[in-house]
Amino acid sequence: MSLIVVGSVAYDGVETPHGKVDRMLGGAATYIALSAAYFTDVKIVAVVGDDFAQKDVDLLLSRKIDLAGLERVAGGKTFFWAGKYSPDMNDRETLRTDLNVFAEFDPKLPEAYKSAPYLFLGNIQPELQRSVRSQMNGVRLTGGDTMNYWIADFRAQLLQTLKQWDFLLINDSEARQLSGEHNLRRAAAKILDLGPHTLIVKRGEYGAILFRRDCHFMVPGYLLEDVFDPTGAGDCFAGGFIGYLSGQGISPRDGGIDVAALRRAVIYGSVMGSFCCEKFGVDRFRTLTREEIEARYQEFKTCTAF
Ligand code: AMP
């Protein structure tokens, strides 16, 4: 089974109470792909400039991530984002967003991508998300995320786009903004009327909630001793969630979907998000093994069984 991941491939500057890195590999699609690649075949659709380093290409290739859809713009510069975290790391301030080649991103799927069954649309302009889905033939499960900017300023386009999605994965403040409801249960009910049959609300260190019309499933955050850098944790959650579903071949059949598989996917999402925070940037994924992922998955089971 293969999974198409669309979004930013970037360089990031990050400052947390544990240190500062001026420039390192980042981007939502990078984190999603690195995380999902532990579970399934991943194909990236993104754009970089000719400053994108070979060592970063090599890291992605070492995880067998297909880069046929990674467009390289001659003479262009890769998207750059910089942020600084608050002392408790629950908030961050964006210091810089240089869109560079990302400003003109117009995703075109290579022929070999079009028949993939799984699609995750990272946080880009909703019209572009829609255009990617329309280039695919036979996609079985589509989902993605979005952000405050698109919810506020591109609402009509976003609502059109969401009609075609199976699941939406956003954080609690985005769920409140999108629905106009402060209460998360009511917010979820409204969002589930917009198209997706499944909503996953990420709540940072407090975990995540999976909502469907007839049930919900709550997962605590994994209790890390040290959080070094939360950048990309939400994207790694997304990668674990959709990567697991793709690896298992899970998709709606006869209008239904295996809810137990969705619950396991939320746990894998939480596991991958937690690993992401253990080192700066993507560093944890240079050494992380599938055995470590399974061990933490089992630990989640033990810690939440009653
Ligand atoms: P997260 O911590 O899960 O929100 O993901 C952070 C990643 O998203 C960083 O690696 C950034 O490069 C990337 N990013 C930040 N702002 C944007 C944006 N406006 N569009 C796309 N990607 C972004």
C-alpha cells in the first residue's frame, strides 16, 4: 500500500529552553513522511530550492521515501520557518516565515503517484489540497490538516475541500475556530457535518481525541521526562496515524470503517509524536527503530488499561 504526502519541505530555525538551531531540515511533509515511513511506502509531493542539501535528500531516501514528486526550482530558495518556544514549551512564537519557492507551489503528481490508495494533505492552501485529490484516481482514504490562517481567510475554499475528506486532523484551537464552538464535543459534532466521518483533535501534551458520529476515543499524551523540541510533533502524529492505516490496508468498506483500527492508529500517532519531541528537529528519526515504536505502543496499552 502506498501513501501520498503533500506539504512543506523546509529549513527551520528553532529555539527551545534546551537550545537553539539556526537551520535544520523541517517542514510538515518531511515530518509526516519520516514518521509514516515506519509503517508504509511513502511518496512525497513538495517543492524545494536548489539550496536543498544532498544530505537531507539522503536521509529521506534512506527511509525509502519516493522523491519523484519533490520539485526542485532552479535558482529558488527552500521555504524557511523560524520559531521560539515559551519556557513551558506549550506556546511558540513564529519569528520568520520565508515562503520562497513554496509561494508558487502548484503540486503536480507524477503518473506513478496517481493510483496510490492513501492520501494525506498537509497544511497548504485548501484549493491546492483539492487539486491534488482531483489528480488521483481510485484513492481509498483521504485526510489532512489545516491551520488558523486558512480557516479564517479561506473558509469557503476549505469547506469545499473538506467535503471530500474521510478524516480531518487538527488541534483543539483550530477545531474551535472552524466550528465556532468552544465546547469540544459540540465542535466535533459540527465538524463531522462538514464531510469527514472521522475527526482527530490533537491537544498537545494532553493527548488526542478521535471523534465519530457514534463514539469517541480519548488518548492521553505520553509522559516524556524531557521535551527537547516539540516542532513537528503534530505532523509526526499525522504520519503515525495515516501510516498505520495505510500499512494495514484499512479503508471504508460498504460505508463502514474498522473503528478498532482507527483507535490503534491514534495510539501510533501519539507514539510517533512523542518520539519527535525527544530530540531537535528530525534527529530522533535518524536512530528510531520499529522495535522502540512497538515497545512504546505496548506501554501505552499498559498505562491506559483498566
Ligand atoms: P508542527 O510543529 O507540527 O506545527 O510543524 C512544524 C513544521 O511546520 C515546521 O517544520 C515548519 O517548517 C512547518 N511550517 C511552519 N509554518 C508553516 C506554514 N505556514 N505552511 C507550511 N508549513 C509550515
